Amino acid sequence: MRRGLGVGDAVVIGLGAMIGAGVFAAFAPAAKAAGTALTGALALAAVVAYCNATSSARLAARHPRSGGTYVYGRERLGPFWGYLAGWSFVAGKTASCAAMALTVGAYAWPEQRRAVAVAAVVALTVVNCLGVEKAAWLTRLIVAVTLAVLAAAATACLTSSAAHGSRLAWDTSASGPHGLLQAAGLLFFAFAGYARIATLGEEVKDPARTIPRAVPIALGVTLVVYAAVALALLTVLGPDALARSAAPLTDAVRAAGVPGLAPVVRTGAAVAALGSLLALILGVSRTTLAMARDRHFPHALAAVHPGRHTPVRAELAVGALVTLLAATTDLTGAIGFSSFGVLLYYAIANASALRLGADEHRPPLAVPVVGLAGCATLAASLPPASVLAGLGVTAVGAVAYMVGPRR
């Protein structure tokens, strides 16, 4: 495929995947688990994300092809592990796509949330089919709007807390190590979009330099934004009120005495969910392309449009499946399952990075080791129902591999 993305484009796609609907919703359940240790949970999630990002960037530079950890696991650990990473990514992120589409509908037009969700999936699938450069330009616009809304909300909250005092000390403290880990697992879900950069390996200019530069930049910007939002929410609402809030940023600007910002925040949340949905469809379709090339999925999905240089069939297949899920399924409970799939995906990425040689710019040993251990720990801290669902879907994928054609 055509290599048309530079460092700036890759950073924007990563930001569009990370700074999405999660920042408007993830802090409430995380605060319920961690209390005043919310910022500590954010830091823990960031450490695991940094390790995963570093391992993924070094692997992407060495294997600049579409597919991300599906390719890395196959090349470094063997075909089964690559397949398992791809299966986990496609299954988990397809569910995430539908959840983001429903989030768009919930904020934009709550009474017609499913109709809006279906329309959003169809529209963004068309955008992706027109070419990844056009998708990058749209993502740049969405990221700019989202950052502007978050900056306005955080500034209003922090200014109000400076003038009227913080509510942080009035509420309860953290709920112990398990709560800290569970909150980190929830917040890690919001960081996971940097994989979108690696999955675009065939469409990035000079991937050996571009990807290792773009990943830490995107992750660093996201961490700064999340830290500012977390501090603003804690100081205005306090952890107890934050944990009870269904729309934390909307409640925060109202509590800060700026109710006029509430409609702006609602609009920003819908736009951010659109950005996440755009980047998710982009990444899932590229992993589907890579797996179809190896005939783990129907080989017809491996076709690339000769004029637009995009995997149109894979994008249409992913779009059709997400449309079906958005129209028929309530995926609120699927967030935990998606988190399990994402953590398994990155565990395989870190294990793959351990197999890099010294002459292949292998990261320091502590990076993939901490990343692998962190993924396993956070996955184990998820609710039991999410762990069981994740293990069940993983087992189905493993059986499909064992009984499928060997190539």
C-alpha cells in the first residue's frame, strides 16, 4: 500500500484513538475503584502503556507491515501466537467500535442512539475506504475539537477550585491495592489507541524512524491531557461525587459554575467518540487484511483497491459487522471483555519484543518484562465475568486455529 503518512499524521491518528470517548467516561468507574488514588492508577496505567508502546514501536520499526502484533507474534513467537494476537485484537476492538458508535448516538441524539450509531459507522467506513490520508485529515480535525473542549473544561474546573477551594479532601480515600489495579485496568483501556500507529506500518513513510518517534509523542500528549482532566475532576467533584457521575465532565463544569459549557462538553464527547470510532475501524480493518493474507480469514478480504490503495473489502466487512452490532446489541458490558483482549494483545507484543536481538534495537530488558507482567496483572484484576468471557472467546479462536487449514 502507499506510504503517505508522516510523523505528524501518525501522531494525530494515535491521539484520535486514545483521546476519545474514554476520557469523558473512564474516570468515573476508575474513581469508584481507586478513590483519591485515581492519579496513582493513571500513573500505573501510563507505565504499562509506555512499556507496551516502546515494545510495539521497536517491533513496528523492524516489521513495518500492516497487522501490528499479529505480525510481530508470528515472526518472533510462531504462527499460533501471532494469530492469537490478531484474533484478540479484532474481536475486542470490533466490540469497541460498536461501543464508540453507540456513545456517539447517546451524546448526539439519545432518543435515536442506534440510528445515529449506524449512520456514524457507515459514514466513517466510507471515509476510510476513500484513503488513509483523508482519514488522517478528518482525525486531525476531530482531535483539535476534542482537545479544545477538554482544555476549556479543565481550565474552568481548576480556576473554580482555586477560587472556591478543592473538594478533594472531603471525600473517601483509596480502596486498597485491588482498587488501584482495577482502576489502572480501566484507565489503560483509554490509553490503548497507540497500537493504531503500528497497525498502519505499510502506510507510514520511513517506518523505522517514523513509528518510534510517533508512538511516545502521542502517548506523552495523551498522558498530559488525562492528568489535567483527572486533577480537574477530582478538585471540583471529589472522588465520591466523581464515582457517582454518569457524565463527569458535564457535571464538573456545572459544579464549577459554568453551566454554559455543558452543551459544548456534550458536543465534544460526541466528536471524540467519532474520532475513536474512525481510528478503531482503521486499525481493525488493517489487522483483518493481514490475517486474510495468511488465510486465517477469507482470502477475499486481502484485496487492496488499485486506485485508492486501501483494503476496501476488509473495511467494508468490518463496517458491516460493527453496523450489525450497533443496531442490535447493548455493548456496555463488552468494555471489560474488550479490555481483556487488548491486554492479551499487548502481552504478546511484549513477549515478542523479548525475542529481538541486540542488533535490532531491542528495548532495555526491563521494558518488555514490566509490560508483560503489567498486562497479566491488570487482566487478572478485571471483573470475573470479563475474564471468563475473554478466556472463552480466546479458546474459540484457538480451536478455530487448530481445526482450520494450515498454511
